[in-house]
Amino acid sequence: MKLRSGILLSAIILCGVTARAELVWEKTEIELHPAIGDPTAVGVFKYQNKGDQPIHFKSAPRTSCGCTVAALQKNDVAPGEKGEITATFSIGDRTGLQQKTITVDTDDPQKPQTVLTLKATITQMLELQPAFVFWQSGEDPKAKTILAKAGKGVAIKNLEVTSSSPEFTAKVEPGSGAGEFKINVQPRDTAKQLNATLTIKPEMSSGPAKIFYASARVTPPAAVAH
């Protein structure tokens, strides 16, 4: 009798152990390399419930910034069922490596919270060095140069540069390397304070057009102490 009771108790315990929910992710980190001009970078995180109990998502996924939105395909996942979370990152004017996280909360007792990572490397279309040129009051009003360099894999035929102020001129000439341009900016004089915004439009062989900006300034004369 004791032997039977022991076997029955062991079976009950074993059933309690094996009955579990287990959400398994195909990847918790995704790296993306969107094409130049793409407005968004989209990553899909796939999962499967490999347990024998259903799993419930307690809330919508939480993202680390407002530039990323995560969409949950379903709130409940049956045993053996698969699903996915789609994360959409709005690129905007961002460049370089961008890393965003998505936090997921479930009732999985083994791992109630999972942090997903979306990495996107955004190629810079055009780099300006520097993006701001200035002259001191009374300085020789000779031209100063902004070097414009196309990003890796970007083909730029020419640049169109306009100044918001007629007090500054901006002329473009080829640079020393491929995809390089020199923007020579010059004030008419430096006797008074001047400001201008330079609008730079690359002429692309393909892809959407994009506008860049630089600034030019003549600083105000120094105040005379009395």
C-alpha cells in the first residue's frame, strides 16, 4: 500500500514538474542595415511556446524611445504555437549605429520578462566638416571651406548650395577625393554681425533627395568698456 502511494505521489509531482509554459525566442537581438533613404528599419522577433501550458502577454511591448514602435501579433500563445513581434524604428535624421530595446512581459514563470534588442546601422548620406563657419568682427573676409563628403556607398553627382542671406556667397568645387566637394563660403565684409543658413542639396544618381544645412556667421563687434 505504501509502495502504491509512493508511486502515485511521484507521478503527481512529475506531472506538476513537466506541466510548464516556455516561450522560446528565435533571436533576442537583430541587426539591420537599411538602404540609404529608407524611412524605417523593421525587425521581426519570432517566438514559440515550447511548453504545454498557454502563455499570456501581460501588456503591449515597451520600447526604449518614441522613435520605435513594437506591434504584438497576439496576446495569448497556446502550447506549440508560434508568433512574432514586429519592431519598427523611424530613422529620421539619425545616422550611425542606433540601438533600441523592446521589453516584453508575460506570465511565463520561468522568464516573465524578456528584453529584445534592435540594432540599425544607418549610413550617413553626406558628412559636413565643419557644419559651421564663422569670422570675427573685422577679420579678413576671405573664403572658408566646408568639406562635404559622401557616405560609404553613396553616389553624389553634385551639390547645390544656397545662402539665406545675400551677405554670404557659397561656391562649390570638386574635392580631392571621390565623392568629395568643397563649399567655399565668403561674407561680403566683416564690419557688422551677419548670419546665414546654407541649404545643401545633393544631386543623387538614384534614391530620394535629402536636404542638409550648415551655418555661417560674422560675430558682433566686441563691446567697448567705459
